[in-house]
Amino acid sequence: MIRASKLKGIGLVDIDRAEKIGEVGEVFIDPEARQVAGFGVRRGQSFLGGDEMLLLPASAVRAIGPDAITVGGPAVGTPNETCVK
């Protein structure tokens, strides 16, 4: 088992496009199910200076490794989707 705090800052790689989509900025936990519900993915600086944040459901995760989390499927979306700021 991996602690949620250890996932912050780790890179996320979209295996369908073979590219890094960002880093884990937040980990959202479902307290009733006692499992990860999703991730807030930091995607660099926004126009206003803060980090852009993409919300990614846990269902998009394919594997968690020591250096990256691989994700895939339609839940990952496209690089041009609107991000939460």
C-alpha cells in the first residue's frame, strides 16, 4: 500500500499518447470506500500565474510505479481541455 502523501509530485504519463500530462498535485480520497477517488493533476503555469489543475478520476489509472503513474482511456481527455484553476 502506498500513502497518498507519497504520490504528490509524481509524474503522470498518458500511455495512449505516450506523453507526460503533468504531476500529482492533490490526491482525493473517498472516505466511505477508503480508497483514492481521483487526482488533481498540475499542468504547469496558467495564464494568471498559478498552476493549472486537471481533475482525473482514479478509474483512469493503469499502474502506479516508483517514478510515475500511468493513465489511459477516455477519462484522461485531451491536452486542450479546460482546467480547474
